[in-house]
Amino acid sequence: MARPEDARQYGRATRNRAVDVRRSRGSTMGDDHVLDDLAARALDSLEAPEQARVDGHLRGCDACAARLAEYRAVVGALPLALDPLGPPPGTWATIQSGLAPRPDVR
Ligand SMILES: [Zn+2]
């Protein structure tokens, strides 16, 4: 049978463990990090609630913030790796015909 002193000791140990998890944030890559969402965050493709959750984590986690900065650097360089590509033939003619005044409208 647990004595009241044992319960108090257990509660103290549980609280201390919770403090240790908070201290480890930013220094280790544990399950509470947002690694799976960082690529989507770098592309600004998260839904608002997810983005708020990820941004909240990033404010307190240097490790994830640093990883996001790396992802953003890659995203910024991606267009430079592509050959310039113009629009398909006829695109501008199609746009101009859509802009021309229609003879049946005054
Ligand atoms: Zn993190």
C-alpha cells in the first residue's frame, strides 16, 4: 500500500521529469518536434491551425528553427536550378483576343 509520502515523492519525480523535457527542447530532436511539418512550413503550405502550432514550437526550439532556415534556403534556390521556360505558343494571342472589344457590345 502506498504511503502518502510515496505519493508526494512520485508527484515530485513526475514534475521534475516534465521540467527535464522542457529543458531538452532545442537541444535534441525528440518526438515533440515539428520536423514532419517543416518542409510544408518552408513552402507556406500549412493550414492556419497547423501553421500556428508549428510557429509556436519554432519560437521555443532553436533546432527546428535552424532546420526551417535550411529548408527555406533550399526552397529559395530551387528556381535557379530550372531552365527558363516561356509560355506555350499562342498564349499571348489568346490573352489579347480576350481583351479586344467585342463588336456586339457598345
Ligand atoms: Zn523542435
